[in-house]
Amino acid sequence: MQIDAAERRRRLGVRHALAAPVTRAEDVAASVAALHSTDPASMVLSVLARLAHPDVAEVERALYADRSLVRVLAMRRTVFAVPTQDCGAYLASVQHSVAGPEYRKLRGMIADSGIAEPDAWLASAHAAALAAFDRLEEFSSAELAAADPLLAARIDVGAGTKYATSQSIASRLLTVMSAEGHVVRARPSGTWASTQFRWAAMHRWLPALGPLPDAAEARAVVARRWLARFGPARAEDLQWWTGWTKGHTTAALAALDIAEVTLDGAPGIALAEDLDPTPDPGPWVALLPALDPTTMGWKHRDWYLGPHAEHVFDTTGNAGPTVWKDGRIVGGWAIRDDGTVAVRLLTDVGAEASAAIDAEAAALEQRLGGTVVKARGRRWTPLENELRG
């Protein structure tokens, strides 16, 4: 079965809540499977771009009051905000590709620091952190380090490089233990745009979570969630998005009822029950932030990115802020240091769409209220550098 790019663009607009905004932050997260959250500000802007009534308070309600969304260290060692009911599946799906490598990396740092028997020492530090989580309730990395002398011990990080430094074992343990599902990012220490978070024991933050599910079953769940939002696609797209091995990706897809399709001459896959054409949602435009889940959702992007990668992606492959029209990237935008929003179109979209894009930029600028979002977890794109001056 042939599925053309026009159908994929219609699906993108409808399923990612861009052509028809939704009312709740939970609906936004479900529409894109998982919200990229390494940069917390970009995650908030991704939600606001898809809400019928954009409001930061709506995002905070879901994350901190109802806890129906939760931030986890998951695919590609990236922080994502995911629906709470899928939290265990996302964590379990990356124990082999994220938690395991992070543990081994930390063990290597401990050994490089000259600590004898690094495995036993790390096990003791891990146990000390688990005990401290319950005593502290919500805490910072510094407060965790102060909770036990073992957790205050300093280890060498980046030994032999120009970035060499030392850190408390507590700060490095938080990364490992968040990937393992023991600890979770709680409220930010500052505004919604802050990158500094307090932490909480997962069993306190989400008491109903329970033990992580079987890893193979979890990968099948995640693959289904992704295909329902991003399919049809290539199997390599799923492998790239998750950071799994080819073997894990193949096994996850084998657990699903999959149909083989053709995408612009290349082999693709879709859920077998998801082959009906998508009705045209009508014209739409959107300003999506850097690292948005739609922009970053596929490895093969020509069908929506066109020739614009060199303008709106940084040199390490991270997406900057993008302007969309009807399922295609048509330009980029930037937040200047004075809080104003600047837009540049890279494609002629016509007067009506151009006016709609200008209106979106003005609404976003007002919504920001002077908040300036910097490039975090990425570099400035060439287009951002030009627009920022």
C-alpha cells in the first residue's frame, strides 16, 4: 500500500494537535506520545502551541498538582514528559540503552577517582541515596549530598579532558537513579523556564507506579504509542527516536500487528488497523519551539523539512524553533534578548498564511511576557543567530 507525503502531513496536523488544538496538557502529551523536556521551557512552549487556551498554569497543573504527566530520563538519554500511566513502560523500555550505560559510566568515574572496589562502593552509595530519599521528601542535589557523608564524596568527571572537574557522587547518582526509576524531577526551583529542579522519590511522587514492567513488553507499548502518533514511518525512525538497538526495535514491532507500506518509494510500517485516509483538516499554521516532538519525531524528515535543515537545525542535529504550515516547515523564529519574537519565512506561503503566522508570533510574544528562552541542551541555529542579531 502506498501512503504519500500529503497523507502523512494531514496525519501530522491532526494527530499532533496542530490543526485542531486540544484543551488539556494530558491530551497534548498523548498527541505526540512524549514531550521532549531536556529544555523545560521548550516543553512548556510545545504544550502551549497545541492548547486551545494556552496557559502555563495548565501545564503546571498536570505536572505538579495532578501529576498526570511526569518527567523521566528515557529515550536517547533525553528527558521526556510522558503520561503517568505510561511512565513505567517508558522507563522499562530504556533500562538496557540508558540506565545500564549510565551506571557503567558512573562506575568508571569512581574507578578513575582512585576508589578501591568501585562496584561495592557504588552499591553502598546507591543504598545511602535510597535511604536519604525518604528522609528528605523533596530535595536538591546539594541537600542529597549533605544527607550522608558517603553522598558528599567527590569523584572525578571528564578525567583527561579539558572539561575535567569534580562533583559530589550525589549529583551523578541522581542521573543514574532517575533512569532506573527510583527518583523523579519535581518542581523547578525558579520559574517555568528554569532548568534547576528539586527531586523526589518516585514512590512518593507516584505511589501507584509500582515495579517496572518487563522490558520487552514495555518496548512493545512504546512502539505502539509512537506508531499511533508518528506512523506510517520507517522502522529506522522508531529505532532513532527510542535509541534502542536494531534487535530491540525489530522485536518490539514483531509484537504488534503491523502493515507494510510504501513511503515515497521506501519501505515503511503502520499499525494494521490504522490505514484509513485522513480527512483534510483545512489550513493551519504553528510556531513550534526548539526540540519540539513533532520536529524531532523522525529520522527521515525530507517530507516535512524540505531543504531547510541547514537553517533550522544546529550543528549537532537538534531542531531550533520552526514555523509550520499544513504539515511542512516553512521558516524559523527566535526570541530576542528583549523578549520580542522574530520570524523569517524560507518559503513563500502567500499573504493569508503569512498574516496568520504573524498573528501567531504576536500572540506568542504576549504569552511570553518578556521571558527569554535561551538555547539549552542544544546550540543556536544559523537562523536564530541571524534573527537575534
